[in-house]
Amino acid sequence: MTVWPVILNEVKDDGSIFIWLHLFPFTFHLSSFIFHLSPSPFPLSHMLYRALGHTDLKPSVISFGTWGIGGPPFWTPVKDDDAIRAIHAALDLGVNCIDTAPVYGLGHAESIVGKALEGRRDGVIVATKVGQNWRGIRTKDIYNDLSPASMRRELEASLMRLDTDVIDLYQVHWPDPKTPIAETFSTLAEFQKEGKIRHIGVSNYTTAMIDEAARYTTIVSLQPRYNLLDRFIEKELQPYCVERGLGILPYSPLASGLLTGKYTMNSRFSDWRGAFGDQYRAETFEKNLAVVDRLRPIAADLDISLGALSIAWVLARPGVTSALVGANSEEQVRENVKAAEVRLDEETIRRIEEALPSERVII
């Protein structure tokens, strides 16, 4: 017997939806069901997802960066509960990729991610890194070590802190001149065969280094610094990745807050930015703020924040898979995610280009 469904619905004042589903055969009415659907407790967003290189990973175009929530020695402390709520808010808004590293908070950021993903690990791309260790609690106590034995210890510690059996994207954080590239990436290939990591990426590497690393395993992504104030990768790294199909995961798309437009020449920084941040040095900070001021009217004309404009610009660049954006609160997450919905037309991109300095990087 053929059945034809007819669906009627009504939106109530409280936002809930009543749906009447009637099933009619040709000659008589079978039944009527009433469903009461409560409104979602989470706001909706129009998140987009892009394939990471030639892998099966499809991260959201906005990824959650965890450097800031790690706290000292780089940043001022963030309450764990606030950090976990921020991660949950990101997940609720469609963010499915979290990028972290052992050195962020000297293990603290990874531990927060592990707690935040308790009961929510499925469907989340966990990306972390390897290669930076520490002898003490100060930034000067951090050193690079990509020797096989050190990498093994790091991997096991990360798996424990993240409370997971496998890391989806394992990235070499910084080059280590003391260790041959062959040793480093042969070791990563072993981790992959053991099933403890799924894919391998690099961060802060040159094209020559990636070429050599690719002799020993498959490299799927590059994580470089990239923002409106630092376009260094456009000269060589970006076209290299596009040609070879490597995903680009830019970090610091907001220049560590500078491109949010909230700072002035009177701003002072008690964290790493005030100590050794190249984009925050007195002689360059003023130049950077001048660029920020030229970008403000462009964002205003689009009725978006300067931060959303800055992230959207990064997402519109060739080869970019996902922007790694940090957030210390739910409010910051909601603001960052808005960039996923921004589409920059040719005229807007032209205006942005005119607002930027002719050189590719200000440092």
C-alpha cells in the first residue's frame, strides 16, 4: 500500500516547534502523531569544513588554538573552567579541530583539552606537536629536542594528558638542528605504524626541510605564522604547499590580538609579547597600529569586527585549510566563529591590499 506523508509544523512563541506528521494512504487516514521539539540550547552557526591536504581529515575553517589557555610561561593564567567552557562553546558552534602542544603551559593546555573532550572525543580532530621540552618553568628553560628517545617520551605524555589513544595530526613544532631530519621523521613513521598517530605535519619549516622530511614519511600539512601583518609565507611556502597539496594551518591569524583593534600605543603587555614579541616591539608596534587603523573602516563597512575581517582574509588565501584562533572565553569564541560566515568580494580584498604595507612582513 502506498503511503504519502504530509508534514505540518508551527513555531511557538517560545521558539519550540510542534510538528504534525500525517500518513495518508489513497483512501483513508492512518494516524496522526505529534512531536514536540525543544529549541537547541546552542546558537547556530554556518561552519564550513575543508579537506586537509590529501587526508580524510576535514577540519572546520576555524580551529581552536590553545596556546593562550595554557597560561604561563607565555601568557597570563586562564581559569581552567573558563578554558573548558570556551572549548565546549567552540564545539557547539561547529568547530571540530583543536590544536595544542606540550609546551603550551608546559603540559597544561593538553591537560585542559583532555578534560574538555571527556565524553566528546568522537568527531574531534586533535592536533598536537612534538619537539619542544623544558628544564624549568621559564621561557628560557625551553629547548628543542627531536631525538627519537625524547619524541617517544613526548608522545606517551601527550596521549596521557589528552586522554586519548591516538592523535589525529602530530606536528613537528620547530626544527632541531642537532637531530638529523632522517631520524626525526623515521621515528614519526614508526609512531604512525603503531597506530598512535594518524597523520604527520610540520610547523615553522622551510621548503627544503619539508622536501627532506618527505623522503621518510608523508607530510600532510604546514603550520606557519600568517596574518595581515606577516605575509612572509606568500613568497615561497604558500605556493609550495598549494602545488603539492599540503594543507596550510596558519597560527596567529590575529597577530596575538593586535588585529582585533583593541590596542593603542599606551597598551602594555606583561606576557611574552612585552618580552620578545617581534610584532610588539616599539619600533614596529606603531607601524602595525597604523595598518590596523587603515583596516577599521573596511570592517565597519561590512558591519563586522576587525578580528572577523582579519580571520576571513586568512581563510580566503590560497591553500589555507583552517585558521588556528585562540580564545580565553565563550564570548571570544562566538566572535571568532563569525569569520566563517564572511565572504570577501574582490573590491573588499582590493581595499585590504591597499591598506597593507608594500613589504610582506612587518617585524
